[in-house]
Amino acid sequence: MSELIRCPWGTKDDSLMQQYHDHEWGKLNLDEQYLFEMLTLELFQSGLNWSMILHKRENFRSALKNFAPAEVAKMTDDDIALLMQDSSIVRNKMKITATLKNAKAILAVDAKEGSFAHYLQQFVKTPIVHHAQTAEEVPSTSKITVQMAKQMKKDGFSFVGPITLYSFLQSIGLINDHLETCSFKYQG
């Protein structure tokens, strides 16, 4: 059996990062709850370290109603106050408030478009596979995510800048930026 080769960030001495790299990142998953989970985690990652967010993922899952948009949309100011006291997650009131706002926006999009996945596929119809040879060739944003950010803000989403959205699209597999040399480039 040949040796597995990973993208540089997936080779760190961190089994959780390796699992995420090997089994999720770049792999298409348009499940509604997963989409909200990844949008939320990417939002919280903004300005921080992805490894830290990934290690807090289960805590976020517990604190945010298993990432069920309908349940998160019902959360109140009292719930926000409780989350601000929860040291097991990132306690940033702007990001917590944005998460609740995004849950409501997803419900509105669902009512109008049928699903959040359908809404996203208006921007990216089929997965984009880049053919980068080095990590330096992988972009952090694109014309699509600039356009997406403008539209999503109009549609009630918050904390959805082009860089956050690019990372989000990578995480859900609408963009596959595994390097050409990565053993996981063409995972199905």
C-alpha cells in the first residue's frame, strides 16, 4: 500500500485535523444541518485558528442545539447570555448573535428557495476542483464568494465575508482545494 500524502495543513500532529482533512474537507455534503454547522464553525473561526474551532466542535454542537437551524433561530437574549458564560466555546457576542441571525436567514431561504443547498448551488452549480500544486496557489477568496457575500448579506446573513465563505465552500465540498499531490484529492 502506498503512503498517504496530505495537504500540508492536514499533516500536523493532530489526529482531529487529519480526520477532518481526510474525511470531510473538500467532500461534497449538502445536508441542511451540516451546512449550518460548517457555516457557523467557519464564522467562529474568522480571525482565529481552525484547529481550535475543530477541537471545540462538540461543545459548539451541544451549545447550539446540534446545529438545527429551527432550534437555534428560537434562541433568545437569555440564551445568548448563557452562551457568553460557556467557556467551552468561543465567547464572542457578535459571532453568537450572527449565528442566531444566520439560522433565521436559512429558514427564510428554505421557505423561498426550497433549501439552503439549492440557494448555495445558485452560486456554485457543480463543485469547483482546483488543481493547485502548492499551498501558496490555493486562493482564500474568489469572484464567486465576493458575489455570494453581497447577496447573502442582502438576504439577512451576517458575518459572511468573502474569505469566510470561501472557507465554507471548501468545508462543504463545493470547492475542492486538495493539492494535486494529496491522496484525498478525488475522494468521493
